[in-house]
Amino acid sequence: MLKIFPAIDIIDGKCVRLTKGDYSQKKIYNTNPLEVAKQFEDAGLQYLHLVDLDGAKEKRVVNHNILEKITSKTSLLVDFGGGIQSEKDIEIIFDCGANQVNIGSMAMKQPELFKTLLLKYSNEKIILSADVKDENIAIHGWQEETKISIFDFIKSFESENLKFVTCTDISKDGMLEGPSFDLYKKITATFPGINLTASGGISSINDIEKISEQNIYGVIIGKAIYEGAFQLSELKRFL
């Protein structure tokens, strides 16, 4: 069964969405992320993808207080990402109630540390976050592009018992033009043992139906929810 991860992206304590990861193209949808999280919970959703965009930009965890509010006042299982640079950051995130941690930039810059964390906290708790542009990895809130392909990135941790990968196609993110079906198909075919969560471009319930027909573990939905492309109640068929 496809897992649905509604997304909350945080800048200055507010719930926002960017377009193609561009911080200058920011739209504020709600000044109270907890209120949004409760709406997701009330709709019967179980999970939440929470992104600290301030943290991603500043290369440190900034909005852990919002994480703690959401985990203490809702039953949502939260995976958190953005600004994670050290094991101390991860300790803070788990102490604030996160169920899982998304790690991208650190895994790129400090692969041995990532492998250590994967072993220490278990492959159930650590998600490899792969943000891509033209199939190459981008890091630090998508502000820095690399020449490393997503396939080489995942492969470098495959032997470490990696279980969860989140892939965001930056070119699709916030565009409401449909996700990168072909890219996800290639990833799942190359790494059949990985639980892949797709992110970026969901524009309709039909897109989610198509994702559910592929061998994909989960899907992150952001702008489509906030722009009213469908009602939260329509997601019940996937729960």
C-alpha cells in the first residue's frame, strides 16, 4: 500500500512552498504549521514530511521547536530533514519526537559518518535524501549542484543495508506538472530492495494513482494540497 506523506516546509516558523527550490519564489500558506499538521491528522493521514528550509540554507537545524510541537500535539509519524550536519543534530531531532530523519547533504559530504549513523540508529530510522537535477545530486537546500548521479549516490550506501530513499526531482518541485515517473521507474528497477519515496510535481489524484501502480513505497505531496488540486478526503482511498 502506497504511503502518503503530506509535506510541511518551514521558513521563519511559517508553512511555505517554494518553486523549484528557489527561496526567492516563496509562498506562505499558513503561519501556524501545527494547525496544518492537525488538519492532516483530522483527515486520517498518519505521516508527515517536515522540512526545515531555514536549516537547509543555514546548514544547521533551526526549526526543531516546531517539530516538537507537532509530535507532542498530534499522533503523526514525522520524518524530518533540513540542516542536519552532525550526530548532535540527529539527537536533537529524535529527542523532539521525529520518527525518521532525512539526510542528504551530510551523506554527500561525510559518507563515512552517514554509514556510522545508519548502523547506530538502524536503517528503519535513517532515510537517504536524494535531491536531483538532471539526475545529479544537489545539496544544502538545492543551492549547490554536484556531478554525482543519484544512481552512484544510492549505490555507495547499498551495501550498508540502506532501506529508505526519498528522491525529489527539483525541476518538478512546486510546478504542479506531474512527477518524474521515468526516473522513479529507473531507480526502483536498479535498486529493487530500496523503499523509494517519490517527491516533486504531484498535481492530481491521477498522479498519485500512477505512482501507486509503480513499485514505490511512498509519495510526498506538497503544493497540490495547498493549492486545492484535490481535497484531503480524496486521499482516503490510499490509506
